[in-house]
Amino acid sequence: MAAVVPGSPIDSIFGKENGIHPPKQLDAGALFVLKSKGSWLHCGYHLTTSIVAPVLLSLPFALSLLGWVGGVVCLILAGLVTFYSYNLLSAVLEHHAQLGQRQLRFRDVASDVLGPRWGKYVVGPLQFGICYGAVVAGSLLGGQSLKFIYLLHNPNGTMKLYQFISIFGVLMLFLAQIPSFHSLRHINLVSLTLCLAFSACVTAGSIHVGYSKNAPTRDYSLNSSGVNRVFGGVNAVSIIATTYACGIIPEIQATIAPPVKGKMFKGLCLCYSVILVTFFSVAISGYWAFGNQAMGTVLSNFMGNGQPLLPTWFLLMTNIFILLQISAVTVVYLQPTNEVFEKWFADPKMDQFSYRNVVPRLISRSLSVIIGTLIAAMLPFFGDIMAVFGAFGCIPLDFIFPMVVYNVTFKPSKRGLVFWGNTFIAVASTALSAIGAIASVRQIVIDAKTYRLFANV
């Protein structure tokens, strides 16, 4: 085993927490992409960008499937459970860091706590699928936002959605080359500001429409009945759970400079302060304004019979905020895939910016963006597919896995509240994941007749 030289990249990442050195050398993915140089504030920026994304604009629709009481209660419960869950996972990461075995990736945690097969065959592929799915979804949302801006100024324009997705993909080709997660700290600070800005715009727009003379007739009753209402409610809970999902907690904690103790909690507090302002304001104002007519994204409700219900300049400004923030979110979720490619193709013994490492990085990241852009253009109904990702991936990683690894790591008393509380959340989330998977697959079957490659939706 190679010795750790003081002042080397390994020493700077791990430090000498409790006087114990890391037992193994870092691969290129961990060394180059997951640099541990950030503060708790930078961590808060990364967390906010990874969670507070334009997907929150679907929350009024989720409330329309659950009603006032059910919707608000689920919104609160999901927030409390994920805040608790992410702190549990952070505590496990801090515990292993203090023992000299700092875990920088989700698959590292699974391998060390549950066994190598869990990391290699279950958690690793799940996380990769979720993160790359988020990249595809980001490309689709970016293209839709560009198309919305285009149609505001040229309602009879002939450009198709796949063309706008391709334009957004060109932007992502450049952003994807940002070398490390830590390098995104300033971009993610801007992203935090942008998510506050577009949420404020959407909230103000919903209130304005709700009080205007063109206000739609509001009905808060549930549209469906019987089995459709049940599946609709399950889909709504899945939407809310996926909105709170992160899927990259270990990678974000890996960006913190040692010692890591207590820093993740501060970052989560910053993130959830933003969540409290944005999620609840958009969800409540959107559902109040449009009732059970709230669409998949509340922005669609701002167009009544093809005509904007708000000033064009206001809609333009809102969509520019959303477009820019989507760019930041997409590049954040590229980091786990970038880390995998760097591990495979880069040489940790050479400089990160050497010709040997720059060329493979340029090629692998560009191909990753091009493939993601192509999938988004081919399958613009990716929302249905993302519901499957949420059920099979987001809920297991964010609601179940932290509870399990905490109980395995710390072995709380089986007579205590912590053990049984964690067990209950894990079991309930497993049931929700199974039912959500059935509901999302059912929705894909129902919508299959409208699927068409490169559809202009």
C-alpha cells in the first residue's frame, strides 16, 4: 500500500482525522472530479441546485391529485423525512471519515456498509441511471423552455422541439467541460438565486391570474374516482417524493474540505430554507389559482386558449430564469457520470490538465451530452419515464437506503425509537416504491398511443 505524503492530493482530501490515514489511494474520478476543497456554504449551494429545480413547477399538479389537506400534508412529510434521511446518511459518512475511511460516492457507502455486491450491482447502477436520467430530463426541459420563449415572440413559428433541445445540448457541451464538482460553486450560487427568482415569478403570476378578470373557474374537488383516484394519488406522492430527491448526497459531502463534521448539517439547513420558500409558495399559489385544472407544469396554465394570461415580458423573464437554472441543474447531475468516466479513462498519476487526461475527458463528456441530448429529442415524453426512475431509484436511494445503512452502522437499540422509526420509514417507502412503480408503468401504457419519436410537443 502506498504511503500518503503530507501535502499530497490524498492528504489534502482526507486529512488526518483522528490521526488515521486512508487505507487506499484515490482513483482519477475521486481525485479530479470530487475534490474536497469546499466549505459548508458551497455544500449548501450544491444541495440547493440538486434539489430545488424546475421540477417543483409540477407541485400544483400533485396537489390537484391529492386535494388541499392530502397535498399539503404530503409536502410537509416528504420534507421532514428527506431532511432527516439526508442527515442520517451524512452521519454515516462522518463516522467513516473519522475512522479514516472517507467515502466519496454512493457506491462506496453501499460497498463498505452492505457489501461490495450492493455497491457494484445495485446502488451504483441505480444512481448512474437516476443521474443520467436527470441529465436527459434537463435537456428536455431546457429545449421546452427555449421553445416557449420562441413561441412568445413568434406564435406561428415552425421550429420543432428537437431543434431547441439540440440548441440546449450545444450549451451543455461547453458546461460539461467544467473540471470538478467544486468548480461549480459559483455557478450554483447563481443557481440558488435563480430558483428563488423563478419561484417568486411563478407565485406572483399565479396570484395575479387568480385575481384577474380572466381567472379560471376554480374547483378543488378531485377529478377522478375509484381506481383512477388511487393511482392518481400514488403518482402525486411519487411526484412530491421525486421533487425532494437528490441522489448525490455522498458526492456533495465529498466536496467539503476536512474535517467534515457538522458542515453537511449547515448546508442542509441552507438548502431546506430555500425549499421552504420555493416549494410551498409555488405549490399553494398554483393550486389556489388553478384548482384541479393545474397542469403538469404550472407554466402551461399561464397560457389560456393559446393566449398568455400574463404580460409577455413577464413570461419571458420567468423562462429565462428557468432556462439558466436548468443548465446548472443538468451540469450538477453530470458529475457522477463524469466521475465514472474519469475513473475509467484518466490517469491519476498525471496532472488533471495534462494532454493524457484532457483528451479522454473532452471526448467522454461530449459523448455523454450528445447521447443525453439525442435521447431527450427522441423521447420528449420523458416525464412518464422519469416517474419510473423515481419509483425504482429516487425513493430507494433517498428514503430507504439511508435508514438501512444508519441502522447497520450504528446499531441503535431495537427497543428505541430511532431503530423502529427508521424501520417504519424504510418499510413504508418500500411499499410506496412498489406501488409507484406499478402506477408509473400503468401511465406509460396508457400514454403509449401518443408516443412518437422526435414528437413536437
